[in-house]
Amino acid sequence: MASDTDTIFLKLNPILQECFDDDDIIATPELQANDVEGWDSLAHVRLILHIERAFKIHFSASEVTSFKNVGDLAHAIKAKT
């Protein structure tokens, strides 16, 4: 049975792939902006907006700037859902 975190990562895959127009992106806890071509500050904002809509949550500005990798992001999503 998939854990909540596994489910979050599965739901993040298509969001990341769509935001960065790259079907090869796989959401892993270690994945960072530096690992993805085109993941700049504007793309980060776009990504966060997609995630907020998909998970029906909202992040504060301080939360958004605190994420170091997708693992941090998934942990925050889990805490809000």
C-alpha cells in the first residue's frame, strides 16, 4: 500500500513534467531546482501555484522560500493535507 508521501510524489510527477515541459522529470525527495533545466524563480512561482491548486492548499511566502528540494515540498504538502 502506498504511503501518503508516495501518493504525493506520484501526484507531483505530472505537475513537474507539465511545468517544465519534460516528461523525464521524476519527483524524488532529493530533486532540486538546479537539477531541472528552466527551473528559475518565475518557474518556481508557477510550480507552486500549480501545486496549490492540485492539492487545494496554500503556502506562505516564507514557506515557498524555505523549500530546499522536492522532499521539503512534499513534507509541507503532507502537513497541509
